[in-house]
Amino acid sequence: MISRETLAPYIKIACDGLWHNNQALVALLGLCPLLAVSNTAINSLGLGLATTVTLVISNGLVSVIREHIPSEVRLPIFVLVIASIVTVIELLMNAYFHGLFTVLGIFIPLIVTNCAIIGRAEAFASRHPPARAIADGLFMGLGFTLALVVLGSLREIIGTGSVLSHAELLFGDGARTWQMTLMPEDYQGFLLAILPPGAFIGLGLIIALKNLVDGWQKS
Amino acid sequence: MNWQTLHTYWQKLDLPNRPILAACIILGMFTLAGTGSVGVVHFLTENRIAHIERETLMEAITTLAPPHLFDNDLLADVVWIKSPLLGSDSAQPVYRGRLGGQPAIAVFSPVAPDGYNGAIRLLVAIHADGRLAGVRVLAHKETPGLGDPIDSSRSDWIKQFAGLSLDHPAASRWRVRKDGGDFDQFTGATITPRAVVKAVHQTLQYFAEERSRVFMTAQSQEDNQP
């Protein structure tokens, strides 16, 4: 039986990752990949999941080596560890999950540029034992994925009138029928939403909404 | 020399910057471990990745050039050609399909350098008689939702090239409609289809001019060497 006390820090980690310290909406980290690929819900989900896997592994590794590295060179070592992990993931995916790689391949190099990953390594993983560091990686990644998918769906619906197009790229041929048209037949699509400015405007609106919810909770 | 003696030796060393040196050595060890693990994984996956890429290319080629059109090993029968008409400064592979030793089909991989977001890599298959067997996009970075209907997974636009040739339609009609030609542009995107139409047209021009060179065998190539 797991006691309440052992579980408590993990619940806090989960809440921080998903909401209070959401990497995309609060820390505003990882905006480059976030804005670049959030034009459809499926693209967003793909990048989000790939980022989550990287975060879990890099947090775990950094936590394991945290007591053996001098603090002067910790940042270059984190960068090295993260870059190696991402490259290894890229090679393995290309070799063993080629279908998924052709979809996510372009996002994977973008993960290295995501400062949320080195941010979590420095702020959390280098100060906590492996189990907590891995939980932090998982929930920070899921929080990032959540924000991405909301933004991606929003842009796809406004930009093209439908959502979940090309789900077969991630979920196989059975998902071909998942696409849902939410706007009237004659909806022409609002191109701005798909173009980069749409990403900034959309993200701004989502952050505003989150702050609004937080405000209500306080009062 | 074991670890213990190495450690005592290290302690005895009279060095002014011992912590910095230690940091350097540790950083160096991580560099070795990091690049080493990438190297090992690269070595382990190299063959598999090359095999998969070859299969993917073959799959793309067979959608354009059905296997009944040729009986040779098309991927092995390759000639590297450099020409401004093929859109690149470096030599591009041309795969030759032969039926009973006679030229049957040539698969070019030209580049359309003037896409909206950089180069668009194409696969253009031409029958020996100059008719297009088909065109597909191999790689592109066009704007999703605007320029990406050139991709066969997003729309059928690219399939209209099958059956066309250099003089069908006439040279003046090898343009998008906006420029007075026969090919549809997309809503909000003219530059992308314009680049593709131009690249396909130029590949046909190259084929018309250099047909014999395209199908030249290694044997006849050697004969023609000065």
C-alpha cells in the first residue's frame, strides 16, 4: 500500500507540470517548436509525445549523474546528454519505427532547441532523486503536449474548418475517418490561423484564458 | 596501474588549478561517452536505415513506374547527371528502367529550387517515348494548408502530370493558370505550383535534348570517354 506521504510530492509534481508551472503557458519555454508545428492537432500531438519521451529520459539520466558532475561544467554536460539522447532517439526511430519517423522526423531536431528540456534538467532533475525527476519529466511533457494539442486544434478548426485530419500518420489506417468537420460546408478557412501569426495570437488567447481561470480560483 | 595508484598520483600532483582540470576531464569523459553512444547506435542502425530508405525510394518509384514496364534492377541502373535544367548544382541520380535491354523508362529526381520555403524535391518518371509516367513530391517545406496540396497524400493535383509530354500541352501552356497556362494554382498559393510546373517542364526539356545520354549504359559511356 502506498501511503499518502509518499504520493504527495508526486501529486504536486503532476499539478505543477500540467497546470501551475506548465512549460508552454507559464514558463513560456519551447516556443520555437511550439509555434512552428502547432498548425494541426496531429502535428501537435506528435511533437508533444516526442518531447515527453525526451524529457523523461533526459531528466532520469541527469538525476542519476547529478552527484558526480562539478557544478562549473554542469550546463555543457546537460547539453551533451540531451543532444546525445535526441540523436540516439532519432536514429532508433528511423531504423525501427520508420512510419512514425517520416511523420515526426522533422520535429525531432526541433526538440534539441526546446529550452524546456534543459530548463527541467537544471531546475529539477539536478536537485532530485531519479524517481521524482522522471515523474517531473513525464508531467512537464504531458503539460506541454496538452497546451500544444489545444493550440493545434484551435488553429486547425479556425484555419480549415475541421480537426484531426491525417490522424492515420500517427494512428495507422484505421484513423483515416477521424477527421471531423466542425464548420458549415461553405466555410472557406481563415488562413491567418494556420500561418505563424495565428500561432502567436492563439497562444496569447490560451494564456489569457488560463490566467482568467486562475483568477477565478483565487477570488 | 590500478585506479587506487592513479588516484594517489593525482593527489600528489602539484597543480594550481586542480578543480578546473578535474572539471575538464569529466566534461571530456562525458563528451566521449555521448559521442561514443551516438556512434555505436549509428553503426548499429546504419544498414537498416539505408535498407529502409532504399525500400521507400523503390516504393515511390514503383507507384510511378509499374514493375511490368521494366525487367532490370532499376535502382542499380543509375547514372548521375548534373544540369541546370534539373535545378541543382550537384549531380542528381537518374534511375533507368529497361525492358529486354531496350530503354523503357527514366526516373529523374530533379529539384524545384524556387518553392515558397526553399527547394522542393521531385520524382519525375518519363517513358522512353517522352510521355510523363507521373510526378511525385519526395520532400518539401511548403506552408501546410497552402502549398502542401502538391503532396499526393493531401490532394490529387500532382497526378494530372501523368500522360503529358513536352508538346502536350504546348510550351506556352506549361504554366499555372494565373500565368496563362493549363495548370491550376491553389487558393492562396501560386508560387509552389508554379515552381513544380517549371521543374517538371525543364526535366522534360532535358530529357528531349539528352535522351541518348540518359539511357547510356556503363559500356557505351566508357566507349565515349575521350
